[in-house]
Amino acid sequence: MAHLTFDEAEQRELRDAARTEFPGNPALAYVLENLAAEGIDLDRCRDWDDIRAEMGLPEQSDEAPHVA
């Protein structure tokens, strides 16, 4: 099982960034704070194409505009 965790200094930096960089977006701040606390379980990560299929979205084509 692969699990990415952050040391205490990295956790503090993520939390500080969440609070200062995204004050108008509490959902994004929550996600960053949760990542800092919990880390990332790489075994549970899913590919964007899998998520797209699960949500019933069309496949990405080269003709479609790319959104950053």
C-alpha cells in the first residue's frame, strides 16, 4: 500500500497556504488542510478518464478545447 504523508513542517506549510491563499474558498482550504492531516492514499487515486466515464462525461477529443 502506498501512502504519501507530510512531516510536521510540510503540514504546517499546507495549512498556512490553505488559510492565506484561499480565504474566499473554504472548500479548497478544507481540502488542503485535510491533505496535510491525512496524507494521500495513492492506491485509492483514480485516473481522470475513469472519473469521466463514471460521471457519464464524453471522452476528451483533440478537437475539444483544453481547459486549464
